[in-house]
Amino acid sequence: MDSFNKTNTGGFQIQRPGLNGVLQKGSLSLEAVYKVKLIQYLIKKSMNRKLILIAIVVLLSCGKERELENAFVTKKSEYWQYNDDCAKSRVYFRFNKNGSYDKYLKSYTGFDLFNNDGDLLSGSRTWSLKNDSIFVWDNEEYRIEKYSTQQIRLSYYHYKKKNKKCSITLNKIK
């Protein structure tokens, strides 16, 4: 093991084990110890950078999810016109900030709330986002293909026809 002796000049003098300064087998030189310590420091510094980078990515992804969530939420006078290429329907939706949605029919006088159809109750009517790419609508998952403030495109696989990919387009209207 290396030992240090302080000299009169304030520096250090290195005494190495073994005869005539020759290292014994299995011992490290001061230079090797220094290199190991330097590598450990650089790894620690690198890990701190990685943690900071991960934190930034998490913060940015949360911002993206919030932006996506805001794209779905409608104002009082806005509705999403629902078009499904696998099922024809003439309904409209409004997605609320609290994770609920309302279904509407268009009439001559405007839009009429259509959450329940007589005896048929539609249940809790919930929506949410999962992993920035999945829209969960009443416990059914739809892949978010493309979105903007005016149009959202979703896809899903048909529940009866195997491997048939269906597309839903939501167009915002006022």
C-alpha cells in the first residue's frame, strides 16, 4: 500500500512498497488509483447528467400529455363530430376536463343531449389518456394516430372481423 510523507516544501513524497520502488504483485500504483478515482467521478457525474436528462424528459412528456388532453376538451359551443369508417353514426361528443363526456344529436334547433336512450342508460361515460398514444373511451382503447385542435384521428381493431383496422375521425364543429 502506498504511504505519503509530507516534505518541508509542502508537497508529498510517495513511498511505494517493495524493493527499490518496484510494486508487489496485486498492488496498484498511485497513477492507477488516480485513474480509478477519476473514472468513478466521471461515472457519478455522468449518472447525475442522466438523472437530470430523465427528469427533463418526464417533465416534457407530462407537458405533451396535458397538451393532448387539452386538444380533446371542448368549450361550451364546440362539439366533436364522430365518423367511424366501420360503423355509421350521426352523433356528436363533448369531452369535459373532469374525464367525463356527453353525447349529442344534431337537430334543427342545435344540439340535443343524448346521454341516455330511453330505458338504455349509457353508464359512467368516461375518457382518459394512457401513455400519450392511447385514448381510453368507456374502457375501450383507441390508438391516437394524429391530432390537432380541429381534428383527431383514432384507430382500433374491429371486434368481430379479425385484423380489420377501423378509423375514427373526430372533427371539431361550432
